[in-house]
Amino acid sequence: MAYQEEYSAATEDPQTFWKQQASKIAWFKAPETILSHDENGIARWFADGELNTCYLAVDRHVELGLGEQVAIIYDSPVTGKKGKITFLQLQQQVSLFAGVLAKNGVAKGDRVVIYMPMIPEAVVAMLACARLGAIHSVVFGGFSASELAVRIDDASPKVVVSASCGIEVNRVIEYKPMVDEAINLATHSVERVVVLQRPECKASLQEGRDLDWQTAVQDAEPQTCTSVKATDPLYILYTSGTTGKPKGVVRDNGGHAVALNYSMKTIYNMSPGEVFWAASDVGWVVGHSYIVYGPLIYGCTTLVYEGKPVRTPDAGAFWRVVDEYKVNALFAAPTAFRAVRKEDPDANALANYSLDSLRCIFMAGERLDPPTYEWTTEKTGKPVVDHWWQTETGWAICANPTGLEALPVKAGSSTVPVPGFDVQILDSQGQRLGPNEQGAIAIKLPLPPSCLPTVWGDHERFVDGYLTTYPGYYCSGDGGYIDDDGYLFIMGRTDDVINVAGHRLSTGEMEEVLASHHAVAECSVIGVHDALKGEVPIGLTLLKDGINIDEEELQKELVAMIRKEIGPLACLKRSIIVPRLPKTRSGKILRKLLRQIADGQEVNIPSTIDDPSCVTEIQQVMNQRGLVKNS
Ligand code: COA
Ligand code: AMP
């Protein structure tokens, strides 16, 4: 009943509900206006409130006498380093680094791009921006220089903060040459680059532009927290859409802090002082919300882990970290557990560690397939919660609200809508569908606090991409159904976004890269099922007339182009040459049909197809190349 009561309260009287939640964080000026609409007609939360997110995450705990509590645990199996940072130490580090940024011209509203590996300094840089009221935009280290350049041009930062290198399994990846290349590629000119030199690799610094982090903090002036409006942006985080250009999701300060603070108890059932571990990366929304802001605002200890679930050094890595730091809640992508299961199917490594501290395992980022759910539950003996969310919302839309009431689990479902989200299933005309009927998943407006109010620099894209398809609703881009008990089942994206190892990628963007190859006349990239990564992209290419190139040679070149233009995380490893691509009469490539063929599913040939004979032809080619599941 606790869940139903809370859900009804949030739905029936959102203003009273969120006012109450807002009273649980410390404001510089408490909001009187709870829900209002901005000049674009978009719902905004706490518009007249003022606060500082860094204050909430750091200084407040020091003021409350918790300065000696550990704020960050750092564990890096790839370098062998481990460490702990208390809230007091974090306050000192953040205020000094904010001094570095301020001295280099960063003030409220300015943008700072952060391109860093999973080290505590990445968190320090984010919090330092928040302290000044500046807007950070973190770019995941697995993205290439070109992707970084696109984000630099869109966010137009004054400063880029980076490190000399990141460390992957047995491999040092130099970041600084990529930063230099990105700055050269970008048209926006960056005034300063601050580089953290790591012992594993020393970056060369450009005289007059680049600063060494350690030297710069030595004579920095510590900064206090700048008061910002609740609706001022805290960060921009780029995510993949259907086109090649990533979308800059804007997150405001006030709604974000209130929603995350609420989620720490309601969804994750945490208490202040406990240890929360999101085994993700600060480059993703999960990292923003649950490595950095959520746990710290709520007064938990967070864990910054620079490693993988496997191979650093083995499949016992997660269990070791849980045991060593007495982790209370673990949050990771299903792909991480699939990787552990693949290397240690019987979970033998668990015998070496105790999971006694762990209450629950949370998974998100992609669909939690029932076999992975069952394996994890059985081997760990812990409840496993699947929850569904997006970069756009910043926190879970559907979850098992374990802090209110742990509802019975249904494998394959992300359970029920979180209080504040009115989730509906709509047909193509925007009509509500009934239980068990599959359609587009939409959220009735207004969206609750923390959800994006716009796309950075392109409000029209926000309106067109999310609000126009179903007037009065936010269109999530996911499809699925709600069963008789109100449980939501996500069946996958309805657009051209794919999910590779929990990373959201655009097939449209990959197609743009493949199409730029001199031999390629037309192409299509589709996501096909992969036992480890959930989905992986494959490329289908049509050669230009008169061009003769070996399929393997072309594949090698295309794979290299994707790595260079997008980054290794795109994981495009296969491409084939096809004689034709199935299209509609209006010339649209039938990607869904291609996916059905690759996944060995029943193929539904749409009536709009231009030439049905193309289907058998492409089926044969894909079969020959071993690209049809079970073929
Ligand atoms: N910097 C540079 N390169 C990176 C990188 C980073 N931060 N992160 C990944 N890469 C590279 C990898 O080295 C790899 O390169 P390779 O093709 O040369 O081997 C490539 O990008 C793909 O990386 P990844 O998808 O991580 O594959 P993997 O084989 O190294 O590891 C898993 C597989 C399943 C262990 C890993 O994907 C994983 O832990 N996934 C969890 C994902 C996650 O946390 N998602 C966040 C959402 S909650
Ligand atoms: P991102 O914005 O990178 O977090 O990716 C969001 C997308 O990942 C969603 O739109 C879904 O397609 C997918 N996703 C995230 N969590 C889940 C989940 N629990 N179940 C199914 N799909 C999910």
C-alpha cells in the first residue's frame, strides 16, 4: 500500500508532493513557486528557489559535522591504487579546483568540458563547476576526438579539463593527443586546457594554453558556493538521437537535487552514511546521478571504480569490491553481469568474498534479460531490481520502490512507475492502450523534477523530438506494454537508437560514417542481438557502380573509420556488401525488416515495400555471411 499511496499523492497533487520533497534539501532561498511554466511553455520546478548543488553534495555535510566521513572511495585495479577522500578533504579539493577554473575565467553559466577517466579528480572537476554555477559537460573517454570536437562546438566551453591518460585492460590510452586533435577539429576556440598528469603517461602541454592540474591548484584561491536559480543548468550531457548530431540534454540544479535526494531512499532504500556503488562511468547519466550527485547529496559514501567487471583481474572483481568496502547497494548494467557469468558461470569466485553488507543489486541501461536476472539472483542470493530510465530523465521512470515497499518481482519487467511519472502506452494515433497491449511508451506532462527542459542550443529539437508526436505527452522512444498488475515491460527502442553494452548509440550516426567511404553508395547499420553486449551494430553496404573492393578489406576500413570517428565503444566489428537494400516505395531503408532477418525472427514484409523479391535476396546474403542468428 505504501507505494500506491505515495504514487497517488504524487499524481493527484504534484505541487504539494514535490514541495514536501523539496523541503528535504537545503536551499539558499526556499522555493515558493513549485510548478510553473517558462517562456516556452515548458513545466519548470521550483523556479524562484536558489541553491548550489555542490554545497548540497559537499559543504553541507561538513557544516553538519560529518567532515570526517568518507565521501569517495577510489579503487583502481588497473593501476593498483586505492584511496579514500573525506567530505572535508573533498571540500578542500573542490574549492581549490574551483579556484583554478575561476582564475581562468570560468563563472556562472560558462561551460566546461570534462574528458576524464574514472578517477576522483573527474568528480572534483564536476563539483568545482557546480560550485561556481558553471555548466559541465562530461564526455565519456571511449569517444573519439571527432565526437569530442562535436561536443566542444555545441557546448562552446571556456575550459576543457582532462587527464594525460585513461587505462583500459592492459592498455594505456593517451587522452591528451585526442583533446588536442578535438580542439583542432572544433571551430569553437577553447581558452584553457587543464591536464591532470598521471604517472602512467605524461602528456605534453601546449605553452600558453595548457595548465598542469597539480601546479595550478598550488596557488589557487579557494572558492565558496555561488547561489544559482533552481532552473539554471547544472550540466549538459550529450546522448545519441536518431541523427548523427548528439543531443545536449540539459539538467537543471533544483529539480535534479530534489529528485535524486528522493530517489536515494525511495528507489535504493539507502540511509545516509552507507556505501553506494554505481559501477558505471562519469561519462554516462548513471555516473552523473549515482556516482556523483545522488549519493553525495544524500550523505552516502560513493565508490569510484576504475576497472571492469572482468579481466581486472578476474570475474571476482565486483564481489571483491563489495566485500572490501562493505557496499550496501550495487548498481550496474546487465551486460556487466553477463560478462561475469560468461567467465565464471558457477560464480566460483564468490566463495572468496562475503556479500553480507549488500542488500540489493540494481540494474539499468538496457533490458535485463530473464536469464541474467535469474543467474544473478541465484548466485548472489540478493534481490535484483531492474529499473528503466534515460539520460533525459536523470533518474528512474520505472522501478521497484524498495525504500517504500519491495514489490514482487516479475523477470523481464522494470516494475512500476516511480511516483511523479504518469506512464502510458499509446498507439500510433496517440490513443491510450489497455493492459498487455504493446505500443509507444509515453509520459504524461508535466514531467517530474530533474527531467530535461530543453536540448542545449536547440529548443526546437526538444519539442520536435519529444513533445510533438503525442501532444500532452513526452515520447520516450521506447516501446512496450503494461500488464494487468501495472508492471511495465520495455520491449526496445522504436527509433534508430541501439544499446551496446549499456551504451546508447545512434545507428544513423554510424551510417553517416560508413557512407563517407569512397566505395560506399548506400548503407544501413542495424543492431543485432549479442549474447554479451545485448546488441552490437553491423553494417550492410552497397558499393558504388564500377567499384571493386574485397569485402574483408572494406570491413577493415569501415571498422577503423568507426573507431576513429565515433570511438571504440561503438563496437562495429562486422560489415558486409549486399546487392540491394530493402526499401519502401518512398526510398526509406527497412531497418526493422533487416533486424528481424538478422535475429532469425519471423519477417513481416510491410505493404509499402518497393520490391518484395529483395527480401529473399538479402536473407540469402546475410545467411551466407553467418549474420542470421542460428544460421
Ligand atoms: N576510454 C577509452 N576506451 C574505452 C573506454 C574508455 N573509458 N571504455 C571502453 N573503451 C574501449 C574498450 O577498451 C574497447 O576497446 P577495444 O575494442 O579496443 O577492445 C571498446 O571501447 C569497447 O569497450 P567495452 O564495451 O567496455 O567492451 P569490453 O570488451 O572492454 O568490456 C564489458 C565488456 C561487458 C565488461 C563492459 O562493456 C562493461 O563493463 N559494461 C558495463 C557498461 C556500463 O557500465 N554501462 C553504463 C550504463 S549503466
Ligand atoms: P541512456 O539514455 O543511455 O540511459 O539510455 C536510455 C535507454 O536505454 C532507454 O531509452 C532504453 O532504451 C534503455 N534502457 C535503460 N534502462 C532500461 C531497462 N531497465 N530496461 C530496458 N531498457 C532500458
